[in-house]
Amino acid sequence: MSHRSSSSKGATSLNHLLKPERGTKRWSPDNSAVRALSPTILIVDDDPSVAEMLRDALTNWGYDVVLASNGQEGLDALRKQKVDGILLDMNMPVMGGQTMLDELRWLGYQTPVVVMSGEDVSTLRRIVKEGAQAFAIKPFSLPSLRKICARVFHRPAHDAHSDAHSAVASFASPNNGG
């Protein structure tokens, strides 16, 4: 169904269909229904060009996006808004990704986290054991990142037990730019 803001008749008709009538319990969309369709992802990266590229890509993939330029800003953003997942750079000023991840888990946040770094694979695997769900090795291709985001941030109920074994992956770009 398309939204037609220029037609008052279309808007009235749409309102009639979505608003519950008095005394009835008709379905009415609320923020949780819309939220289920558009997960919100927090991108925490100090490089503005990377953050903007990730924001544009995730928006095109159907996610809502919140940006933060370091771990402290990321924690502040989480206090203001619930998110469904976090893309977290490891090397940032003020508060790096490892410290933010430690703080998240210490504060009790269970939000799925994908860490991003140019670090060696053994370091990233250690970070996954310490609380992240997956990692992406920079530079990574956008198609590879899209796959890991779909797997980590859209968790089907039937797949919940296999996440711990299947979410760990690295994605290196063959320098194709994505």
C-alpha cells in the first residue's frame, strides 16, 4: 500500500482502516509493529566516511540507523534509545570498542554486537568469546557485511540455538570496494 500525502481522500481512507472504531478491538499499528519491520542499528565508528558509508548501506537494506563516533557516545545513545544491534569499530579515541563492549555486558545489555577491525583474526575471535556475536575484518565488502547483519541482527526463533556456532565469521574484501 502506498502513502498518498497529497490526497486527503487517500489519507482519510487510510486513517479509517487503521484507527480502531469506538467499542471495537480492531488492529491498529503501533511503534512496536513498525519497529519489528525496521530494526535499529547503532553504528559506532570514529571515521566519518566509514560511518556515513555504513549508514547509507544499512538504510538501503531496511535498517534504521543511529550514529556515534566513539564508545562513550555509543553508550550515551543506548541510554536514550533502544537498538536491535551494534556495529562497533575497535580502534577509536575517547572509548574504544573493546571498552564499550565490556561496559555493555557489565551493564547487562544483551544487544547483538558485530565488531569491525583490521586486527588479526585471533584477536577478533577472542573478542567474540568475550561478548560479541561476530566480527568483520576491515576492509570488508558490503555484500559480506549485509550477510552477517542479516544473520546476527535478524534472529529467527528456530535458529536461536545455532547462533553461537554460526555467527562467527570474517569478511575480507578482495579490494573490490564493496
